[in-house]
Amino acid sequence: MQIMIHEKIRLCDNYIAFYYIKHIFALYYIKKLKQIMGYIKNMKILPYKWELIILLWLAFFFNQADRQIFNVVLPAIRADLNLTDSEMGLVASIMILVYGILVPVAGYVGDSTNKKYVIMLSLLIWSTSTLFTGMSTLLIHLIFLQSIATGGGEAFYSPSANALIGEHHNRTRATAMSIHQTALYAGIIASGYLAGWIADEFGWRIAFYVFGGVGILLSLIIAFRLKDSHPISDSHNKISVGEALKIFFKKPTALLLTGAFAGMVFVNVGFMTWMPTYLHEKFGFSLSRSGFDATFYHYTAAFFGVLIGARIADRYSEKIVGVRGIVQGFGLLLGAPFIFLLGIGNTAFVIYIGLTLFGIFRGIYDSNIFAALYDVIEPRLRSTATGLMLMFAFITGSAAPYILGEIKPIAGLSWGLSALALVYVLAASCIFIAVKFFYKKDLIQQ
């Protein structure tokens, strides 16, 4: 009996000792983790204005990559869930529509609150919804997770991110924004190949799991490294929605730049949604090859185009009034013939030439999307103005996937894609009118 009592006491002592040792180790590792997090938070790699560009570049990379996954694996989802072309186009259209509706709200929030948390929460929400999109089994699941949740989360990124870049970069604004813009190309190219390869090897669902999971981790890094950014307006000069709208709509240049941007987005959304499927069905390419080819030539060329456009604009911005708009206008006008070539090309080689030259001129336009707008919008309203610009553009562009999905069984994607060239010409006309008649009058003093 005594032996049993002693044994129980010994076991009890061992348990208590183990309990305290476990908690001592836990406290030790918590302390170490806090030290590591503190080191990460306080670590200085570059001047902050350029570290900011790196952090936002990574966030924008996943912003575009997560959106493009759906377009790349569209044929696999369509076959697995037994959906039609119109239904798949509807999913893409609703996503862009949700983005367009929410982005002005995001702009107002960005001008009124701490942009750091807007960006971090936006990344966390769209990455989480991307991950859960991989679990979809019905059309309604795709609409809720891909269209509404992902589109809604992504809407809150661009207004705050671009306004934040504008706060930290003045003379280097076009260059900084162009570097940030290259994340769009890199994200689309990377997801174009990787999502297609993952879908071919492991199934389309795994692609959503991988990209969504990595984005969630990135949101934690951004939470530590991004500095607080408080509203520019003070309490005595607080921005109202009415004031922002009044100022924006009194600027003809801002309205015409927005009209041009809407045309570009209409073309881009239609192109991004259906080009992988076009190559997959026209030439019988695998999902990975069609996803890669639809994005690589175009966006690699755009990468160089955006740097060229930024260099020209920054160099002559103080010498030529409206040079940012002039650069944009020629980018759209010269890109139009190569959009037309995409639909009429009968060989992959001809289409690749069209994709490359379309990409170069598209990049030249992209280099000054927000830099040109910010020439006529004062800093305290830039996030709101960005939101308004994006709203109109993406609501307009949301129709493109559905329209091309309807045209596809009637006339084929070839003519649908070629017809997008006309939209580019109209968009270029808006910019040239703005530069000729309104730019000098609307220009703000930096």
C-alpha cells in the first residue's frame, strides 16, 4: 500500500515538474518569438519609400495572380462542375462588377483611415476567399467566393496602395508606380503558368489552395513591416463624400482619363478572361501552356513598356504640360492594331507577335494611369479619386467577359477579341481631348 502511495506521489511530482518545465519552455519560446517579430518589425533593409514599393509589389502580385487563376483553369472548372460558357463568363463579370461597386467605398476609407490596415485586411480577405474557392462544388459557390468575396477584398487594395505610393514619391512617382505596376504582369504570368501546371498535375482546386495560403502568410508580414499612414486631412478639414465628388466631377481631365481607363479595363478584362481558353480550344494546348502563352508574351512585353513609358513621362513632366497623358494616348492608339491581330491570326506565331506588341504599348499606357490622374487631383483626395476612377472602369469592364461568352457560340472568340481594338481607339481619343483642351487648366500645383 505504501509503495502504491509513494508511486502516486512520485508520478504527481513528475507531472508537476513536467507542467512547470513545459510552461517555462513555452514562455521562453514566446519571448524568443516576440524578439524575432520585433527584429522583423524594426529591421531596416532599404529607405522606407522603396521598401514600401517592395511590400506593395508583393501584395499586388497576389492581387492579380489570385484573380487570374480562375481564367487559367476555367476549362477545368467548367468541365468539373458542368457549367456553360455564359455561366463562366457570368462568374468573371460579377467579380469585376463587385470590384467596381466597392472600390469607391475603398477609396473613401483609404482617405479617412489608416491605409496600412486597409491594405493588410484587403490582402487577408481576398487570399482567404481564394483558398476557399478551391472547395467550390456549385455555381453559387463560385459566385460567392470568387466573384463576391475575392472581388470585394481586392477592391480595397488599389486606392490605398496607390495613394500611399503618391505620399512617399513625388519626383519619382511615375517610376515608383511603374515598378508597382510590374507586379500585375508578374502575377498574371506566374499564375498563368503555375496555376495551369498545378491544375494539369494535381487538379484545379489545389491551385486555389496554394496561392490563397501564401497570400495569407504575406498579409502577416505586411502587418509587421508597413508603417502607419494616417489621413492627410485634419479634423477641421475632414473629407466628405459630397466634397470629393464635387471636386472630381469639376475636373474634365479626370473624367476623360477615367473614360479612357474604362476602355482599357474593358479590353483587359475580356482579354484576360478568354485568351487562355481561346488558345486552349484553337490550338489544343494544355491548360498550363495556354495559360502561360496567353500571359507571358503580353505581360513580359508590358513590363518593358511600362518602364519606357515611366522614363519618358518622368523625364519630360516638368518640360511638357500633359506629357503623362500624351504617353498614355499613344500607348492605346498604337496598341489597337495588334489587338485586332489576335483574332485574325491563324498561327500561334502570329498571335504571339500580336500579344507582344499589344503588351509593349499597353505597358506604355499603364505607366501613367494614376500618375496622370494625380497631376489634377490634390493629395488629400487621391485615394477617393482612385476609387471613383476604378469604380467606373471596372463596372464598365465587368460586361466584357459575359459579352464575349455570349459572342463565342455565335461568331466565335476570334471576332470578339478583334473587336476590342475599336475600344482602344475610343479610349485614346478621350485622352487626346483631355490633353488638348483641359489638362493645363486642371493641373494642380505640386
